[in-house]
Amino acid sequence: MTSSAIEEIHSVKARLRSIWTAGDYDRFSRFMEGGAREFYERLNIAPGCKLLDVACGSGQLALMAAKDGIEVTGVDFAGNLVQRAQARAQAEGLRARFEEADAEALPFEDASFDVVVSLIGAMFAPRPQLVAQELLRVCSPGGTIAMVNWAPQGFIGQMFKTVSKFIAPSGMPSPVLWGDEPTVRERLGHGLSPLSLTRRQYLL
């Protein structure tokens, strides 16, 4: 990768961090509450399992899991959201760990988690193949990787298609490609044999 490309990636991440830091994420998460809970309940995670929530925001999904006795770790690259998630966990008396980290370079050993999830989060990282490699790396053999992503054919996907012509950095894949099944198979399939993929639709 050229130095100019690396600089562009750093610039993209800085802009994304500014967006999530400045926005009202709690309001955004309330908008997604119903779909998030349906997604979580369908995972049917057993108590005692180790779960990693990548791009966890203020802890919406992670705290649902913590209430069920699941060993929860949440990461996000927006420090204010990590602080908010930790404060919520402490206020509710829940055992959950949150830390600032990049989805493209997760600070964990290989095979550290039974379940790795991301709810409308990791899809925004500018280098999706690195994200895929990291999700696979930290997930234990036989574990589960579950993501909620907006799809290209939906309203949000069409909106991204329009605005990306004007604001997307050159060479950066559209975030909504994480909602395209063939793309997901290609990104994750290199690290799994066999790959078992289940697709569901949620209203978010």
C-alpha cells in the first residue's frame, strides 16, 4: 500500500471517529432497539460463553448479553462511546469489559471468543478484508460470527449508493457490501472450511 493510500485510510478513520464521537448514538441505538433485541435473542447464546461485540457503541447489544450471564467484552474506536458503555454497565451492576480498539486490529489472542458480533458497526471500517480476518482470528473454532449490516438493495443501501459518489474515498468498498451474501462468503470463506452462513432480515 502506498504512503498516500495509508494517509487516506487514516483520514477516513479520523472522520469516522469524529462522526461517532459528535453524534447522539444513544438516540440512534434506541431507534434500533427492536431489531437489535430480535437479533440477540436469535443467537441463543449459552450463559458462560465469551462474547466480543465489535464496534459496540454505547453497549446496546453487549449489555443485553451481560444480563444473561454471558462473559462480555465490547470494543469501539470512539472513546466516548466506550466510556458510556462502561458507565451503563456499572450503573446496572453488570459484569462487562469495554475498551477502545480498532476492528481492523483487535487486541486479543487468537480464538479468544465463542461468539463475535457486530451490530451496524464493523461494516464501516475502510478495509473490510482486514475486519474479516480479525473476526475470524479471534473467534474460536466452531464458534459463531454474527453481524447486522445494511444491505445494498434496501433504502439505506440505495442512499449509500447515491452519496458515495460524492463523499466516499477512492478505492473504499461500500459499507453495505457487508449485506451482500456473495461478498460476505468471499470475505469470510477464506478462513473457514466449511463455511456455514445463515441470512436473516431485521427491521432497523
